[in-house]
Amino acid sequence: MSTAGGIRPQVIRTERLDLMPLRIDHAAEMSSVLADPELYAFIGGAPLTPEELRTRYERILAGSPDPEVSWCNWVIRLSGETGLVGTVQVTVSPAYPGPIAEIAWIVGTEWQKRGIATEAARGLVDWLRRKPVRAVLARIHPDHHASAAVATAAGLQPTDQWYDGERAWHLIVDQPAS
């Protein structure tokens, strides 16, 4: 029995952050947060205009075409502030012996080197530990040392598996006793 398709984003609060489920109206602000071309050095792509990001958010929020897959996306906000600083996302897919959650994060250049990505990734992994997932996975470019540090802090470990030039990092989630 797969429950991967039934996972939906909820508000996640950490010590300093609020991870808020993504909305289409976040596109204009997030376009500014993600405007630095250097953010795409390891992940590819380029900054999107507010209109392009709105279209992408509409597609994301429509959900995966596969009903067994959940797409969960959040914006990151510093607690007590109104501005957004980045995003985190999870794709939960069915697998054997249980669903796998693939995570990713990106924090705007202005807010980097303050532990925000680490805290957001830890909050996300903690949230996933309470969901029906068997493992958490991230794919990280081998030269992206900051993302490797975030993955390590969130409890993930590098594997020998590679996907499109990125190393897979994983964490096996302890399942509650039945």
C-alpha cells in the first residue's frame, strides 16, 4: 500500500523560521529572492521573471500528474518578519520498501551564510520523519560544499550513487513499530 501521493505541505516552524506552503501569489517576491544568477551555478537554470515563476508555481500547485507522487513546496520566512528568503521542496514517490522523499532547498544570496538553509532542511527532515516515508534523498553537485554541509547537518550521508553529475545523499527514516 503506497501513501506517497497523500502527503501535503503544512506549516513547519523551527526556532527562527516559518516554512509556509507555497502559493501562486509568492511568485513576485520569490522572483526577487531568487534573482541572483549565481544561485544557479550548481543546479542549472536561470532566474525567472515574476510571470515565469507564477506559471511554474501554477504547474507545481496543480500537483504531480502521477497520483502516487506528492509535490510539496514551501517558502521560507524568518519568524516575525514578512519577507521571504528562500524555498524548500519535497517530492515523495512510491518505492520499495517504502516511499522516498527527495528534498531540495535554495536560499537567496542576501540571506546565505546565516544557517537558514540548514535550519530549513532540518525542519523539513523532522517533518518527514512523522510522515510515511522510508528514506530522504538529496542530489548535490560534488563541488557544492555549502549544500553538502546542509545535507550533513540534516542527517543525510553521501552515497556512491550519481544522477546527472550529482551525488545522491540519503537518510533512512526509522519507521514506527506496527
